[in-house]
Amino acid sequence: MTFFSSKVLQLYSNLKQPGLDSKKNSSRTIAAITIPTVVVVVLLGTICCYLLRRKAKKSLIGEHETRSVESLQFPLSIIISATNNFSDANMLGRGGFGSVYKGKLTDGLEIAVKRLSRDSGQGLEEFRNEVALIAKLQHRNLVRLLGFCVEGEERILIYEYVPNKSLDNFLFDPLKREQLDWQRRYKIIEGIARGLLYLHEDSRLRIIHRDLKAGNILLDGDMNAKISDFGMARIFGVDQTQGNTNRIAGTFGYMAPEYAMQGLFSVKSDVYSFGILVLEIVTGQKSTSIYQSDQAMDLPSYAWRQWNDGTILDMIDPSLREHAPTNEIMRCIHIALLCVQEEVADRPTMSSVILMLSSYSLTLSSPIQPAYFVGSRTTSDVFGAKNGSQITETDTTERGETPLSVNEMSVTELYPR
């Protein structure tokens, strides 16, 4: 202000002086005042506009965040209208935790409504856990949660509707299985791997799924894999590598031995389940199917035997043998056997699995005997625990279909000997 005041006084004094010099001085003085003043005004205007826009943007962000959180809560009346009052005609499937219905909102959006039964094994804690988890997760290979509803005794989850239902709906059906050529199966394997990598390493949280299986892999219209059902998932701290639980719930045949027997779970537990899934995708057979040779064995055990005997190609789904690239399938089986090794430390991380799938120049290590292999130290303990445990129907509600066989079981309480 002192600068501008002095310039004004100087201009005033120059105007009072007669002659040409006074006119020249006056012109120079006007220019000296005008140019800086315009620059300052423009700068001040720019700064003010920036501050006002920044304040408005913060306000809009705050309103958006509040609005997004509130929008997750659906009134029960909307759900009832969308599902025609939970009509049997709209039911997609029923499982141990409740039923799933197809619905349509007033704007035409199709949804999958998971209505938990009142006597469901999934209590309010698991319900809140699933809502809190999925609401924070955003990945193309994870199912998208649209909202939830809690009114009275009703506990409901609303998901995006996935038209092709679940992987096991195709994989274990002799007719539908033929729709899964190798290109689609490999795409599904990669999608599951990338979804798990996001959960384990790339999201803001470190999440262990604990119930990865074919029934919890949904397939969208383009056959992209989407991991679903986070009711049993657990959040890990940044420095935490392993958890322990007294309540062992999951699906026999997919559970890692350290989890089934001791309640220990980690990212490597999910890696084990992923390995089982890859073997199922390649062979088109359930992990719990009994294979007869000189002795009964499950899918990982049978794969290990065929691998050692050099007859691994005999395991491949017959519909893939003519047109699928044998080397690519063999590599997937190799990766699967690395994932189902008995020792936790021997299994790769999902980041390593992604690298193995994408880089064929990478040499893979030789797999070691898998868990549950007949004759291993874990077999008798695991099968003994299974036979003495309480087994209930698996949760198939989120994928929208009923179990495909009696092998689709969930262990709700299991005590090791």
C-alpha cells in the first residue's frame, strides 16, 4: 500500500508541474501505476478463485462420501419390491446361510439379493464383516457390493447380478463344461490369481479369504472371474503374517492342512486353495473325488502320482486335449502342485504365481509332495478330524445356486486329534 500511495502522490505533484516534461512524467507515472496494479489484481483474482474452488471441491467430496456411505443402506421396502416379496420364482439358490434372489430395481438394474436366514451360522459379526470388507474393495476380479439392509431381524446383502453364476456351475456339469475352452479357463485362472493378489498385497488392507472354492468364483457375461463370499475373510495388519482361530469354517477339499488341523491361516492358506482350484479347472473334476489306482486318493494326491509317473496329460479334461496348448496346461499343473505343497513356506506367494503365469522364461522349481497325500504325516490326522467333526451344508447363497453334490460341505466346528 505504501508503494501505491507514493506513486499516487508523485502523479499528483507531476500534474501540478507545467510544460512538456510534466506530460511525459505523467504518462510514465500512469504506466508505472497501471501495469503493476493490473498484474496484482489478476493475481489476487486468481488466488481467490482457486481458494473458492478448492473449498467448494472439499465440500462436494465430503457430501459425496457421506452420500456414498448412506447409499449402501437399502430400505427393506425396496428389496421386497425388487424381489416380488422374495418370491420363489425369483430364487436363485438356497444354502446354509440363507437364500439368494434375483431382483430388479426401479431403474432396471438387476441385482442379487442374499437374504441371511435367522438361524444362519453367519451371525451379525460375519454380516458386518462382509459389508465392511467388500465396501472397501474395488477390483475387476472381486464381486461388487451394491448395498445392504438391516431392519428388524432381516440381514440382507445386495450384490451386482452376475449372469453366469459360479464356476462350478460350468466346471462340474458334463454339458456346460464344454463351453469352457482352454482360453476361457486360462482367463479364469489369471482372474482368480489377480483377485487374490489384490486381497493379499495390493489393496489398502491385507485380507485372507479363507473359503476360496469353485462355488465362490462368479462368472460375468464375459466369463471374467469374480471372487465372492467374504463372510469368513479376515483382515491382517501390515506386519501380521499368520492368524489363529478356534472356529474352523470352510469347505473340505480346499482347506490347507495347517488350517484344517490347527486353525492357522495366512496368505499361504489361500494359495493352497488356489492350487486346488487350478487342478479342478484343468481336469474338470472335483478335488474331493476319489481316484482309484492301487489306493484311494484325492485330486492333489492323484496329480502328484501322475506327475511322478510322467502321465500327467492323462488328467487333462478330455474336451481340452485336442485343441489346447499342452505346454501351457502342463505349466498350470506345475504351478498348482507348487501351491498345494504340504509345507507352508514352500508355497509361492500370489505375486510369484502371477509372474509364473505371465513369464514363460521363468524356470519353475520342482514341486514337493502335496498335503493330504496318502501316506503323508497329515493324512490320517486330517481325515480323522473330518470324520469326527460336525459338517453342515456349505454356504452357496452368494453365487445363487444349490450345492452340486454331497461333497460340497462346510466344516463349522472341527477339532484336531
